[in-house]
Amino acid sequence: MLSNRIAALFSGFLVIGLLSTTALAENESLAPEKDQGSTAREIVSKLEMLHYNKIKVGDEMSEDLWNEYIDALDPTKSYFLNSDITEFREWQTRMDDQLRAGDVKAGFEIYNRFRLRMGDRLENILSQLEKGLPAFDFTRDESLELDREKSEWPKSISAADDLWRKRLKSSVLNLRLTGKTDEEIRDLLERRYKGQKKRLEQQNSDDVFELYMNSLTRLYDPHSNYLSPRSLENFNMSMSLSLEGIGAVLQADEEYTKVARLVAGGPADRTGKLKPNDKIVGVGQDKEGEMVDVVGWRLDDVVDLIRGKAGTFVRLETIPTGGDGTHKTILIKRSKVKLEDQAAKKAVFEFSDGKKSYKIGVINLPTFYIDFDAYRRRDPNYKSTTRDVARLLSELKEEDVDGIILDLRNNGGGSLQEATMLTDLFIDQGPVVQIRHANEQISRHNRSRSRAMYRGPLMVLINRLSASASEIFAGAIQDYNRGLVVGNQSFGKGTVQTMAPLKEGQLKITQSKFYRVSGDSTQHAGVKPDIPMPQLIDAESVGESAYDTALPWDRIHAVPHAKYFNLKTLIPSLVTKHTKRTASDPDFIFLRNQFEFESERSDKKYLSLNEVMREQERENVNQRLLSMENRRRNAKGLEPYKDFEAYEESESEDVAAIGGPVEIKLEKDPILNEAGYIMADFIGLATKASKAPPQVANF
């Protein structure tokens, strides 16, 4: 299960031989503090009373909590033995009664066994590394299981030892493939495990309690979680510094730190090199500073290492998602993500439907923003999404555009108020979104203008990273038949969270759910496009559906709303034209092949531990990527790359030069380019059907 310990950035183990109990003695076990029992009771009470998902903490949930907690501690089934799990079953149906009584003993006893097992593993691996790097046979034909979710816990010490032998062998092989010597590998691994041992020893009662309580909150939904006093302080600091550093959102994923999403317009986003689901394994300061291995680190410690002053550099060593385990280093210049960098921007391009050319305005909207401080001060010039887009619409109308594309790709949401007010600019009087609360009452947000500001042809471009407020806007445009929705199925986050104070810390809890005017929830299903584009992001690993405990899709009563364009009669012809046009388009062929290739790689169940095979796999990957790119370049009349090194070099950017608003360019954006042709087709077909240029008033 995906962890929900997400922080906003601005900013393998082994045992050889028998387990011992020397690393962390029993008398070093952690115990609950006096206020944690009452806090546990308070959390249970508030979850039952306030959470949208009305679930009582009972025997069935106790079993789920038992499973969730053990999975949170040992997701790879690598530390506990099968005998430990058998012993823990005494708690399986008793955790609910204990929590109601303010007893968190089970959580601490299970954790202390985990702490003991992990401490022994680290102690033994370090004793081995002190003697030198183990002599592995990389000619053997053996492999490491990548996903152990459905595997059993080791039934014996020897079975556990063999699992960790393979894990260490894999770590060594990965580092050998980066060109490191055996001595460099030994030093790096020794530092890694010493660091992990130190962090394990620094764990305290608050850490255990938070982990245990979040195993409970995740059973309600993935966005509810308990924040201990320390985590709350870090959370508040990250919010106040939310646009400082590299501009990324990270989450813990087993022993790795994983990229959850990128802040639109931020330094990481601008490089184009860091992607959702990439794993960060090392962090280096400046262009030449030592690369610090961060495998096994606490999430907030990794955040502290990456965070830094604007203008300085940080290097991230990553394992790209869907890859073969090969590491990649990315140089990023830290900076403050200014509001103007995230502000809406426009461009105008010409597209033809084969008979006539049309001027198409494009408005790129990275997020739904508002300068709350200026708004509260009643500054008449405060900056907001709606005000900026209204200004751009006026400018585009003066430029006499024939249609407008609103690009919401990678827009993770923001202000609900701005999402509803932005809709005001495109529809006449009517509701925009419905919100059902935990008490089952339904509130509606209606637009305030009596007449739309822009009444011409409209398209909304979305992808898998379009979430929350983006889904509200796109859903309203689709339900009103106000414009075309093109791209990929959106993220599917249709829930609203609020902070509830506790005696110790706070509880972030889901209390409401979004619904479209059609009655459909945006939860889980998101918004599905009228015309789909090639998928670039794996929907199984990114999006609300990737969370095991995501609230389900459902629907409520629709509310009366207008229908503008008769899109159902036009969409089949638009799809036919789009399919025919892109069937032989070099960029679209490349995109489809790229996604297919990455899907194949992500489906791998085992990782070879044979060095020759791994080298061959890497060479095959590089050659296939090069071949796909060169086929695209040949088809477009461009000079092909002579080798993979030349291809990689061409992908590099001078990050020091990055700054200022991102320009809207068609040459490197085949999705936007095709969207322009779809819009031209739409205008042409709609004009032919109505004998006049399409306007809201005509339908």
C-alpha cells in the first residue's frame, strides 16, 4: 500500500549467520507515554463521528488494522519471521477494544519486535562489511523478487538469510553498474547501514504512536492521517515554505523516498527530468558535493537535506520509474516558485481543418491560485486564477481568436473558490459543483455571473495529474456540454479534508466529497475525456485508484443545468479525424511506443542478479529507446543520433539558465499540437452544422 506520509518539498540489508539480540537489547524497548492512550481514544472517537466514511472501530476493523500496521512496518516481508507473525495473531481481534480503552500496547510490542529484527540485520551486515565486501558470484543465474506483497514471511533464519544475501547482492550489482569500485561500494554501503542503524536507534515513542495511529486512519481513506506534535511542526513549516527549494512533493515508499508529484512551474518541473514515482536514493549539495545515500532515511530527514536557499544547487540520484534499476543524476537549481511563475499564460497558434485556418488561443493554467494575503487586505489588484484568466480572455478576444484551449495538464488543484469562479467565465447562470458532507447534507456552489464572459468554442486539456479543483472545472464544462474535454482520465481525488485539533497533535480528516452537477462523483473515476490521447502516466501507479483504501465512486441526484453544444453529434467525427491524423504521426507513434515499452518494464516481477544479463538488459533498453527516437526523427526529416550517448546529451539542459515563466511551445508538445487540430475540426464541423461560428448563445 502506498504510504500517506507526504511532505511538500521546497526545498537493502543483509544478514549472514544466525540472528542475535545484541543490536538492540530488550531493555531498550520503547513504551507508550502517558498521554498517548487518551489521544488514541480521541482519534477513534473523532474518526467515528467526523469522518465521511462512517465506519465503527470493531472486530473487522481490528483485523484490518493488524494487517495494515504489519504491512506498514515490513511491506517487503523481509524483517519479521513467520513465527513472529504467528505470535502477533493474538492481537488480531483485540486492537479495537484496546484502542477504545486507551491501550496501545499491541502497537508497541509489535514495533519492538520489528526494531529488534531490523537492528540485528543492520548489526550483522555492518560486521560483514568491516571485513570487506562479500565475494558474490555475479555469473550465477539467480534473481531477486521485486514485489513481495503476496509472498510469505521467511519460515526460517536460513530463508531470511538467503533473501538478504540476494538483496545485498542486488545493491552491490546496481552500484557496480554505475562504475563504482568494490572499495567505493563497501564504503557507501557501510555509511548507508550505519545511518540506518543510527536513525533506528533515534526512534522514539512518538514515532511509534504516529505510525500505529496512521495505520488506523488509512483504513478510513488515504488522505486522513494523524500528525504528532513534531510532524505538525514540520507540516506547518512546509506549508509556509511550500514554494521554496526544488518544488516537489515526496512520499515514503518502503525504504525509498519517492516523488509523488511536482509543483507546477517549480525548478524540478522545469528540468523535465524528475518524474512521478521516481525514487530518490542520493542527495548531493552543489555541483560537486558528496552524494549522500538516503536509502532507508526518514522522509523528513530527506526533505531537510534537499531543502536549501534559492540560487544554490542540489543533485538528486534517482532510480527512474519503470527502469532497470540504473541510477540517474539530476542537477536542480533551487529557487522560490513565484506566483507569477505559476500564473496563467497564453499563446496564439494557427491550425487548419484542411479547408480553413483558425486562430486558436491557448491558456496554460498550472494551478488554481489566489493571493490570500492581498485578498484579505482587500487589495484591488490581488492576484488570482480567475482575474488573470479573465484578462487573458480579453486579450485573446482582441486578437480575434476562433477558439480557446485551456490546458490543465499537471494541474493538481488548489483553491475551490477559484475553480468555481473560473467556471463563471465560460457558462451562464447555474450550479458548478455539489459537496456532500459527513452529515449527508449537500451544499452547492453556483456561478455568480448572469452571462459568460467567453462564449466561443472551448477545449479543456487534462491528464492523469489533473486533480481536485481541475476536475471540478473540467467536470462542469463537460456536464454543461460547454466544451470538449481532451486528454487522459484525471487523478480522481474527489474528497475534502479538514484539520481537527487533538490533545497531542492534530488529525487531518476527510469530511466531504465532491460531486458534479450530473450527480457523478469525481472521486476515484475522475473526469474521463471526450477524446482520449496517448497515455503517458501509468494510471495503476498514479492516481486515486492507486490507493487501496480510496473512497469509492458513487453518485447523487443531478441538479438542473443547461446544455450548450450538441457535442454527441460531433465527437464521433472528431475522433475519426483525430485517429486518422495521428495513426501515422511520428510523435504519436513514439508516445504510444514509449508508454508500451515503459509498461513492459514496470511489469517485471524479478530482477536478474547476473551481471552479464543486467548489462545486456541495460544495453537492450538503451538501444530500444534510441531506435524509437531515431524512427521519430527520421520520419520528421531530422538527423538521427549516432549513439545513445548523443541522445542522452541532447536531453540535457542548462539548469542554471532556467528561470521566468515557462513558454507555451508546440514543437515539443505533440499533445497540445494535436489538440489544436481537434479544435480546428470542432469549429469547422460546428460551423457547418449551424451555418454560423459556434457560440454559446446559438445552442
